[in-house]
Amino acid sequence: MKKYRDNDGRRVVEVGDLSYLADRNHGYSWFQLHKMHHTTGWAVRKADIVIVPNETVAKDVVKYYLIPKDIVIIDPDRF
């Protein structure tokens, strides 16, 4: 996850992967999972634009973090 402001002052969050939410055999402790889920959720809910690499990650961001679909942009060239 990468957070920044673009030239227009909008908050942008780039989310590359959310596989830790679906796959429980990834080697993270429960605290690390909770921290990643909490920080990612906080960032995407505060963002004006969320950039993701593909449709699967876009659907997961909308599903898990309950944000509107219209702020999610699919751009595979950034990742």
C-alpha cells in the first residue's frame, strides 16, 4: 500500500494486493493481519482515489472496506 497526494491535492492510495485477507496460510501473526487490515481500511476509506492493479483487487477493496466503486481506478501499469 502506498499513500500520497496528487498534484490536485487529492488523497491517493495504491493497493497492490489483498491476498492476506483471503488466504490464511501466509505466515502472518493475528496481530500483523489485524494491523494490515486496519491500516489499509483506514487509508482507503479516507482516500479520494484508490488505484488497484486488476478487477479482482478492485472487487475485494469494495467488498472488504465498503467504499464506493466510483473512486476505484484499475491501472495495471503502476504495479
